[in-house]
Amino acid sequence: MSDLHIKCATPADIDPVLRFWRAAAEGTSITDDRDGVGRLVARDPGALLLAERDGVLVGTVIAGFDGWRCSAYRLAVAPDCRRQGIATALMAAAEQRFAALGGRRVDAMVLEANERAHHTWDAAGYRREDRWRRWVKPLGA
């Protein structure tokens, strides 16, 4: 993966990331908009990691840490670049970030119906935690 460059997103990356997620990510989130991603980049500039090859965005992961938990979201790889180690490289960078911040465990948000993602996470050493369910409540409207 010597031709792969992993960097932290900047405000200039917001629109390309949103376009990338529409093409490469499964599902959508209430925060998949310019304001949501902009707040993330402004609040925690190291959280949104981008993988680029020859200046082209080929993968993303959000490596969020709130001082208590490490959370991985939006691990996505361009469809024509999958099975090339990009997700592995992104998660290695995320895990390095978490360790440097003092994190102890990573929780990953993975869509139940995304079987391909289940295999990716399993291969990376993550295990499904069946004792917990996610509860959500959108704020505002």
C-alpha cells in the first residue's frame, strides 16, 4: 500500500467526502450533510481519516473519541478499490489514533444488513456484541 496516503480531513474535503459516501458507503445518516461533517472536522480535526491514491479519495473512516469510548463510523472504500487493503490501512490508522489518545476499546457501527462489512470487521479482529442494541433519537427536525 505504498501508493496509499492517509490524511485527516480538512474543510476543503467536506464536499468530496459527501459525494464519496453517496457512491461508496452503505446507508445514510442524519448527519450526512455539509453542516454535520463540517462540525465533525471543526470539533475534532483528527477524527475523519481519508485514504487517497494518486490524489483520488478511495476510503474513509471516522475515528471518534470522546475521552471515554473509541467509535468507528463510516468505514467505506470505493467499490472498484475493495479487497486491496484500504480498509485495513484505515483501521490501522484509526487504532493508532485511539491508542495515542488512551482509548481502550473500539466500538464500530455496522449496518445489520451489510454482510460484506461483517466479513471486513471480522477479518480485522472485531467481534459482534449481541448483548447491546443501539437506541437513537433524532434531535430537531
